[in-house]
Amino acid sequence: MSITATPIARLDGTPDALGPLAGSVVLVVNVASKCGLTPQYTGLEALHERYADRGFSVVGVPCNQFLGQEPGTADEIQTFCSSTYGVTFPLTEKIEVNGPGQHPLYAALTPVADAEGHTGDIRWNFEKFLVGRDGAVVARFAPQVEPEAPELVAAVEAAL
């Protein structure tokens, strides 16, 4: 099944955040507003803008499971992302990425290994999954991998 067929609402409550991205290359990232990695929003937005006209989108997935670093309401998260980092890419509703409340989206993403062979639970905020046009995961990147890192950019370009 394509990742883009997974039901998940947008941050504003609009249903089907991923459906409109079917046939696109998508970078799914669990995000947080109060994390040491939060400045990655700048690189994520730059990547989104750089490749949007070629059928690419970043999708931010707010999650509060890592030391409570995404405590805000949907409105607070949206305002923070747009006013602080100029985020224009879609943000989903806040979900759980690990544990018994794990959203089906992350149940589908997490079996994929990253370059170090890590599969399973999300380790921290800003873990990244690159999804190809067919809706299958093609790469996983650790949280510390910057959005504009050569290996991530090369994977995006290869998927496009």
C-alpha cells in the first residue's frame, strides 16, 4: 500500500493530508518546535522550495513523544512554523510515532532501515523518510542528518 493512502489529517484538521501528494516524492519528518534540531526547519523549507516544481514535498509530522518538545496546540505549532521558519510545506495533525499509540503512518515507515541499519522505533525528533512516487519508502535518515546533507539531496534527486 502507498504511504500516501494512509489516513492522516492536516494540522488544521482538514482530512487526507497525504492523498493529494500521491505520485509525488515526499520527505516525511517527525518535527518539534522546542528541540535542539528545530533549526532544521530552515533546511526542510529550502529543500521543499527547491524541488516543489518537480513533484516533491516535505511533510512535517508534529510529535510530542520526545521530552515533550512539541507541547503546543495545532494553532501554536502552525504559527511558530510559519512565523519563525517560513514553513510552507504541509504539516499533519500531532501524532505518536512510537509505542502502543503509534500512528499507522509510522507503523508503515519504521520497518525501513537507515544507512546504519537502524529499523524500528523513531529515535528522536527530525528522523526523515523519503517516499518515492509509488508510495514506497526508499530511504531513511537519522535525526542528525541535515535536510541539505549531500546524501539526502542525492536521494531526493534520484527519486525525482
